[in-house]
Amino acid sequence: MTQKFTIQDLLQYYPKYEEGMDLNKDIVRNIQKCSDDFHALLMENKTLNRMTCLRDLDNSLQCFYENAQGLLQEGRTDSLDIFGWYLTINDDFRYAKDKLRGKTIYV
């Protein structure tokens, strides 16, 4: 059965992290889940995998997770340590939303 992939579907993969939040285990676990689930979605669906903006977002989520995990392991939990990566995923989510807006994508 064919389903539509919408902006709302995309946003379910946005990590529960906001600017100014210090890192902790729960936040890093959520980032990992979002990253892993989004990556699995792209690997399972050729239509979505062909969209460059979604592959870029996949890479950004993975980098965000890897950096957050590394910082937490080092004991560096200050929000400024992860701020650059947070801005990157925001930009990539915004770009992907712009690309999806007004389009019907069947998966």
C-alpha cells in the first residue's frame, strides 16, 4: 500500500533538544533514536533515499549524535559545546521541509 510522506512525518525525527539545553544521557539517547530511525527509513525506501536533502539530513543527524555522545563521554555537557551541530541539523531540517513543501511524495 502506498502512503504519502509529509513534513509532519519528517518532523517526528527531530531530536528533543533545544538551544541552551545541557547534554545528558536521555537527550543523547533521543538523538540516537532519531538518527537511527531516520537512517533506517532512508535505507528501506528508495524514493526517500534518492532525495539529496534527506541524505544530507541523515548525515547531519548522525554527526549530531556522534558529537553529542562523545561530548557526554568526555563530561562536556555545556550546551555551547554542541551548539554548532544543533544549528546544522536545524538548517538541514529547514531545507528538507522547504523541499517537501507543496510536494506529494509516495513511499
